[in-house]
Amino acid sequence: MSTFDERKDAFENKFAHEQNLTFKIEALRNKLLGAWAAEVKGLDQGETEEYVREVVKSDFQEAGDEDVFRKLKADLEGLVDEQAIRTKMNECLQSAKDKVSNS
């Protein structure tokens, strides 16, 4: 195997690893957001579990975070404002990064 092939394989492996970490972090962030929103909505444990799944699924609608934001905004209408949702999204993202990097 040539040096070029080894470098290419190393780059591809690094890219795949980073994509996997990004997916794990975003999925965990969405779970944390779903749990927070369920608490704000006053859901019981069974409803919370289902709601968390819905929030996680909402992230697959399009690339980026806006699909999750729109779901939370609609679901929390009248309970919290947009800035509170964005702030919580950032907090949950940082928490997810910390948990994934420490595992």
C-alpha cells in the first residue's frame, strides 16, 4: 500500500469517526431537549419517553437544527419563548459534548 493510500484511508477513518461522534452528540442533545420540554409541558414518565422519541425523530426532517427548534417552538408555544429554547439547545449541546467526550 502506498503512502498516499495510507493517508487517504486515515483521512476517511478520521472523517467517519468524527461523523459518528457528531451523530451521537446530536442524538443525546435531542434526548436532553426532549426531556426538558416534556418537563416544561408537565408530561408523565410514559408520555415523556414517547415525546423524547418524537424530538429525536424530528431531527431527521432536514439537515441542521431548525427542524428540532420548530418542533419545540410549536410544542412549547405560550410556555417558553424562542430565546429560551435556543439557550436550552446550546446548553444541551454542550452537556452532550461533555458526556460523549468523557465516555
